[in-house]
Amino acid sequence: TDWLHKSNGLLPVEVDAIGVNADDPYRVYAGADGAGVWRSFDAGERWEWASRGLAASTAAAVAVDPANPATVYVGSEGGGVLKSVDGGATFGMVGFPTLVRNAFDPWVAALVVDPNATRKVYTITGQGFFRSTDGGATWSRVALPGNTYPRTLIAGPGSPTTLWLGGSPGVLRSTDGGLTWTRPDPGFTQGVRAIVVAKSSPRTMYAGTMSNGVWKSTDGGTSW
């Protein structure tokens, strides 16, 4: 009902991403445009800079390991994917340098950590969809159907192997942890920037589009 401004210590910057662990809601990470990563240990009352070792100044995506709130993944503009295992005190590049230089677009749009197998990490860039099964040490690229340009990525509640990807055009679904993808409703060709699945009813979904408002599916994405 009410929103409170919680930016004590945080520079007046554009915040592009927020990460929090459901089991430790007092620990919050914020990715900022041009100002790296910031962290709070008191639910946003006070913030401190946490970007030592971060290769790029803009943190466009943040994901916290559901099993360990001290493990944080950051997707940056120009710097690929980085990982911290000490709560954001330090960050290091993950994956092979050749992968970061050649396969990752200059930005990482989204990061997802599998809630049931947290060494599985998924990400999307302008180059497509990538998955890791070893905590980000190595990555493999998985082809997407058609000419899909990915914009957003989420894990489906209730099913640890279900992923939803929104982009141009439409919505894709994977039921095997990103190994294969299908387009449940080929007629839904809107450019999608955001997807939400209702936890109480996983077949109910909402998609925020680039130029045509919000769309709803009540059959698990089969029709919109």
C-alpha cells in the first residue's frame, strides 16, 4: 500500500536489478547503471558499495543463490557474468574468457539460479540463451527457435526444470532446464519484456509487452 524510500548510502543512480534471498530477506543486492553493485544487510536501511573486482561499471542483472545468500551472480554490460562467494565483498569473472569475449553480447539481460539445483545457472544475452551446470565455471549455448531475440528469463514456480523466456517474438518454454525450447502459442508474436507466473496458480501468467500492454494466459502459456 505504501512505499518508503530506502536509499541511505546509495548514490542517486538508476537501479537496473535487485537480488534477494527469500530465506534471508534482510540481505539485498542492487545493480546500478554506471555504479556497480551495492548491498544492504538490514533490508535496505543502509547501503554500501560492493563492487571490488567487478569488471564493468553497470550491473544489469543480479541473482542470489537460493541455498546460500552469500553467493551472488551479476550480469554486466561489457563484462559478461561475475560471481561473488563472500556476499559481494569481491567478485570474479566466471566461465572461459573466450566465451565472455566472443559469445556474450555487451550486456546480460537476466540471470536465474535453479532453486532446486543451485549449481545450475541460466542467463540470456543479445547472443541467446546460455546455461551452466557447475556454478558458472563453464557455459554452453542453447539454440532458440527461429529468430528469437531474448529479453527476459524466469523459472517456473513448482517445477524446477521449467523456464520461461520472453523476447521478440513472443514467449518460449523449456521443461528440461533450458536444453530444448518450444513456442507454446506461435500466434502470440508480441515483443515481451517481462513475464510473471502466479505461484498459487502456475498456469496463470502475465506478459508485459514492448508496445501493446499486458497479456494474460490461463492455460500455462498455450494461448494468450
